[in-house]
Amino acid sequence: MTYDVVLAHHPLVTALPFVVPACIVVGLIGAIIWRDRREDRVDR
């Protein structure tokens, strides 16, 4: 008797918990960099 174990129906189901936090971190870092560069232009 063999059993087939299906952990996820689609690779996105397993990747999503890792991709979403990574995108949030990249977005926050990008926003901080964009804000800091914009403040430098205003001060000149």
C-alpha cells in the first residue's frame, strides 16, 4: 500500500509566506531611500 502525500496544490501556496514579507521589507527600504534622497534635494 502506497500513500501519496500532497503538501501543496501549487508552488505559490508554499512560496507566498516567504515572498510577501520579503516584498514588504524591500518596499520599506525603497521608501526610506526615496524619502532620504528627496529631502536632500529640498535642502539645496
